[in-house]
Amino acid sequence: MSENIEPLRQLKFEQLSVRIYANNTQMGQAAAQDAQAAILQSIEARGVANVILATGNSQLTTLDALAKQDGTPWSKVRFFHMDEYIGIAPEHPAGFSQFLRQRFFDRLPEKPAAFYPVPLLDNADDLGAVETACQEYQSLLRQYHADLCLLGIGENGHLAFNDPPYAFFNDPVWVKIIQLSPESRKQQVHEGHFPSVAATPFHALTLTIPALLAARQILAIVPEARKSKAVRAALMDTISETLPASILRKNGHATLYLDNESSVEL
């Protein structure tokens, strides 16, 4: 196990712990160490760990470091992820389950106990298929209570794909279809996953905010300067569904990991 990395600064915003690191690499390594500790604790307590993973460029250093952590019994870990586009092919490089396989699962020394990807759907207008997919995935999440959730914050402050005006703190469901906001679609282009906004899907399935916050421990991993305005707003503006990430301040089981760039406006 690698040496513990200490943050440059530690802050508290209401119930949310915030840790600031010198750079993206150190931030990712620290988050990975804490994620491994949470996984091992869950396995010791319940014999298995259930983990929800985010995708996107913000998660790369953490996923890379987590895959390299020694001593993790991956065969005792079940994985879920938190959103998926509607209308893309299974082999599409921007697909989130494909992202996780290439960037994380293929790098593990052994297979995990399970990976339950958010279903890939062809058409957002097929309401029967959408409803079935949402209900089936929600049933899995309720059956296997998440011990750990690794998530990011979008450039517009979203959590998963809970974009305003569809981000409800008391959403009655755990999985739903949403229409992606222009900001979210632009972010996917900025990260290099699609060549243009026009090529980016309009709809996705997402875990809702109550589903994410139900995890026993939440690690919010948010590097890069392009996230700095969203970070400042989430920590300092009014807690509101117009800024979904602001709800993290009400969660004592959440920790926010920042680097020198994403924390520049604090």
C-alpha cells in the first residue's frame, strides 16, 4: 500500500469535509486510498462491498490509482455505475460502461464479484423499455445497498446526470430518464468524448440524487480549473436544486477532494 498523502488544506462547509491537494495526481491517489479503506471496511463488516463508480475525465487519476492499490480482494466487490446515454452502440467509446471496462476493470488483477452496468437503450421514446430498465436497476440498487459512491461534479454543478431542472433532492425514484442540458452536452465535447454537441446524445438514464446519497460513504472527486466555478458555487451559494452539488453540504458521510486548480476560487 502506498504512503498516505496529506492534503495541503482541510476545510469544512456545513457537514461536508473538503480536502485540497497540490495536484490532480495526489488528489487521485488520496481518494483511491480512502476508497480502498472504505471497501476493506465493508468487506470486513459484511463480507462484500457494493460500490457505485462515476465516469469522466475527473475520475481518471482516482480510478488508475485504485486499480493499483495492493491488497484489495476485488472478487468481493460488486460494482454499479451511475448513468448511461440512450441511443449509443454498446461498443461506442463514449459509453460509460465501456469507459469503466477499459479504464478500470481491465486493469484489475482479478475479476470483481459483479459489475451491473446501467442498461443501454436504443430509443428514449420506447417508454416501456425505459420504465423496465429504470425499475430493474433500482431494484438492484436497493438489494445491494451501496457502501461507497465515487462521484464527480459537473461544470453546471450536476451530480451524475441530474441537471437542473430535473435535479430533485427528494426524487421519489432512484433511476430515471432525463434530457441532457446543453451544458452537460458541451462538457462531453470539452472532455473529448464526442466531436461536437450535435453528435452528443439528448437523453440518458441516471441515478437520482437520493440514490447517490444513500451510499454509506461518498467521495466527490473534482479536479481541474474548469470545475472551479461549480465548486465555489456548490460550497458557498444557497443550497438549491438549481445547483445539485450544493446538497453535499448536508451530508456528514461525504468528502470532497479538490486539487490546486479546482479550489482556486475558494
